[in-house]
Amino acid sequence: MLSKDCTTTRLPANTGTRLSSRVSSTLRQPETDSFANALRIYGQKEYVNAHNHKFMRDCLQPILSVNATHEGPLAEKASFDQAGNLHKQFPICVGARVMLLENIWTERGLVNGALGTVDNIIWPAGTEDARASPSQALLIAFDEYGHEEDGPYLYRRVDRKPVVPIFRSRRDYFISNRSCKRTQFPITVAHAITIHKSQGVTTDKAVLNLNHREFSRGLSYVVASRVRQLSGLLFDEPINYEKLRKRTGGDLAIMRAHDYERRKDQYI
């Protein structure tokens, strides 16, 4: 069971040895190759954007630019955060890894932070120009949907994963005291995500670079709770372990404590 010790900033004495065994340069090529499509967790948005862009560039699939619709004279000026975690625009394609950005069905795992793979994109019947017309739904196979009980789904993939439709959501907000609305899919591309977005995420495999400044704080929390077992971790570079042993407080400690409460019944 996930230990509450993982919410502290001080790491156990043998942690350095255990983590060092997962550095890419120490592993055989077949094992590192198995992480080619694993989730990347980075400390800065620049690294996240670069990795997600690289996937879109190299995926050999048609890329659709999904634009939001807006109401209100200043609505389009709103940032992602101001518009309630809806993008003004984002690229998508079949096969893209994505993250859900709102709670749709908590009991079945369709929650903020759920990861999945885009299986198809659909438009209303009669649409003649798909690029000029807003898509109706993204059909997504979520990693944790339908494992214990069969919830409703459109169809199952060859690997038996159920596929469900995700429709556009609307957010109401104010810019300069002016009422605004944005309508967009509550989705973001997630081949790589930030530390902040990794809160609440559990995955089979993840790749991290712990030498980024942000990882020197709260590392024990990130490492212990992002993957189900140690063999699911891969580190891009050798670890500066002394950095990781430093004590720090602040928001990360609070975030770790909250995340522990969500995860205390999970096993790794």
C-alpha cells in the first residue's frame, strides 16, 4: 500500500540506489525501447509542449486543429486558466494520448486527469468539409474505464478497450467585467504533462528527468505515486541525489498530502 511516508520530502536511505537502477544508461536497449510511448512528466511547460509537438510532427497521421467557439467581445482573449481549463485551440489526431480535464463520471473513472487514446473523430451527419466544420465528438479509449464493470460504450477496440464519446463543454467566465463563454472539448494532448497535471495520475510507465529544478522538491511524492511499480520508471539522466534529499516546504507539501488522501487505498 502507498505509504504516507511518500508525502514527506525526506527520502528513505536506500532510495538513491533504487532510483539509480532505473536510469536509461544503465538499462538494456530493449527495456528502454519499451518506454518509447510512455508518459513524460516534466517540470516546465516548454518541455511538455516540445515533446507533444514532436509526437504530432512524427505520428504520420492527419492532424486536426480543434478550435473553440466563443461568445462575448473578449472571450477569445482568455487564457487556458481563465477559461476554466479549456484550450482556445489544440491539435489532435487518431492515436494521440490525451488527458480529460473535467469530471464526467467519477464512479467509472471518467475524471479530471484520466488518460486515454483517441480512436476516432466524428462530425455531424452531412458534414462536407471536416476541416471547416466543428467536430462533434472525440472517441476515446480511456485507460481506466470499464475495467471492473462494463459501463456504456460505443464499441470496443481490437484490444477490447471500450471507446466512449467526449463532447464539447462550455465555461462561463469574466474578462474585464465582461461576460464570456468558451465551448471546447475538455481535453489536452498528454504524451507529456507537467508535474502539476500529474497530480492524481497513476500510470504503468513514466519517464522523468529529475535534474530539472522543479523535481528537487517533493520528489519522493512524484516518484512513489506516479507509477504502480519501480520497473515502470525510467530516468533520462543520472540522478543528482543530494539535490533530492533537501528539505523544502510550501505548496508541494500540501499537494502531496492531498494526493495521499486520494491514493491511500491504492497499491503499487
